Amino acid sequence: MTLDKEEHPLGRRKIGLALSSGMARGWAHIGALRALTRMGVVFDVVAGTSAGALVGGCFIAGKLDELEAWATSLDKRKIVSYLDLQLGYGGLIKGDRLLMELRRALGPLRVETLPTPFVAVATDLITGHEIWLQKGDLAETLRASFSLPGLFPPMEVDGRWLADGALVDPLPVAACRALGAELVIAVNLNTDIIGKSRDAARIPSTMGFDPITLLEQKQKPFVASLTESLTRGVFRRDPDRPSIFGVMTTSLSIMQDRLTRSRLAGDPPDVHITPRVGHIGLLEFDRTEEAVREGEVAVEKRREEISDALQVMGLI
């Protein structure tokens, strides 16, 4: 239960949590939340972008254990099983299988009925505006927030075509402030991604493996089709140059890094937690345990700073 300021004998101030984008690196948010919870931090507002929205929404819904168990179960073949590939309709992957998995886990939950105010950030593809999703079906809301352009098609929500919120605000500190948070703790996964290697071969499909080989084994009639041929061109790379998909996702990483720096310059969080996850590819979802561990380690390194911030705000 979260106490309002007037209900707390000492006048409790609201704590906000901002969770950044990061695709597969987003599993680090799970570890960060575990560590923050062990410290006794209770959040009154949560805002997330893309992977941050996914983890934050599941956390508020009381489904973090289920999310971590599912994420830990992912291996290369299981990842490929979720790749309902298509060409056209706004993305390479339909995303229907992931949406079904979310619906199975979350059921009919709606954003506005969650026990803690929650914002999932998305981008309006027509206007370019930043959209704060605060109502509607939770599974669809999360799916809209992580609709990575080129990979997933945009989601139509209330007459808007919405794409990944990382295009406009990779770390939604401002959303937390707008919902009344006086202390904002931010977990930023976009600080450790630039300059890992000058070798073009290190810009792979970002999956850590070749999905085409597994797709060929899984769906033989697909092999000779035009769709398969085009998909091969997107995911596979030559030894001395990156793939199309690798260029796309790495470019997004660079954009998120620069945009996050710009946003934080104008509205920095009170506590800035930065897990070291740049070595994890954007689609290496099978490295869950490693990412979770990095999230926990990053919080532990900031333990004293977090305690000091809470004390200054009169929260402990």
C-alpha cells in the first residue's frame, strides 16, 4: 500500500521510478527492481519506455516473477519461435505471438486500474509527438511502447499509430515529475553502448546468433521463398561488414544515447542508476541472468546515494 503525503505522519513525499528503453538489455531493470525492493524503496509513480515499460508494467501488476521466469526460459530456438516474420505492414515481425504471450500473463488488466500510477511512453508516427499512455489494455499498451520501427509494426491506439517511445524519450524522467514525483530514481540502460568495438564484425544481427539457420530448420517450405531470401539479406552479414538489421539497431542505440543525454541535461533524475549492459546485443534476450545481475550490481553501487537522497527528502 502506498501512503499519500497527508496520510503519512511525517508528510511522505512521492517517489518516482523512470525505466529506460534497451530491448534485451531491459532485463537489467528486473535486477534493479529486485535490489531497490530489498532496500525498502516504495514507488508512488512508475514511467517506462519500451523495455522499461514492459518491466515497469509487469512490476506494478505484480507479475515480475512471471516475467523473469519467462525471460530466463528463453533460448535461441524459443526466441526464433516468436519471430512471426512478415514483409510489409510496417515491420519485419508481426508481434502477434508476443502480444498473445503478454495477454496470457497479464489477462484483462488495464493501465488505469493498476495500484500505482503508470505511464508507458510511445511515439505518434504522424505528428512525432511523445504520447503518455495512462489508460487502456495493459498488454496492448506495453506492445505499443516497444514497437521498434522496422522490427515491429506500429500499434493503432485511439486513432493514433504508435511506435517505440525511445524515438522521443528513452528515459521518462519528465513523466514521473508530471505525475507528482518529488524524488525520481532513474535506471538508464543507454550509457554503455557506444564505442564497444571499431570492428564492423562486432555489429552483427545483434542477436548473438544467426536466426536464419534456425528458421530454415523450423520451416522448410520457407527456405526457397522470396520472403526468406529477403529476410536473409536483412539479418545475415558478411564477415567484414554489418547486416542491414545490425545497422538499424545500432543506429537506434546511438540515437537513444544522444537523446537521453539531451533530455537529462534539462531534467536530470535525483538518483541515476546506470547498469553496464553495453556488451549485450539488443536482441540477445537469452542473456537474462547476466542482465538481471548487472541491474542488481548497479543499484548496490548506488546504495549510499539512494539512502542519502531518501533521507534528504524525509523519506527515511
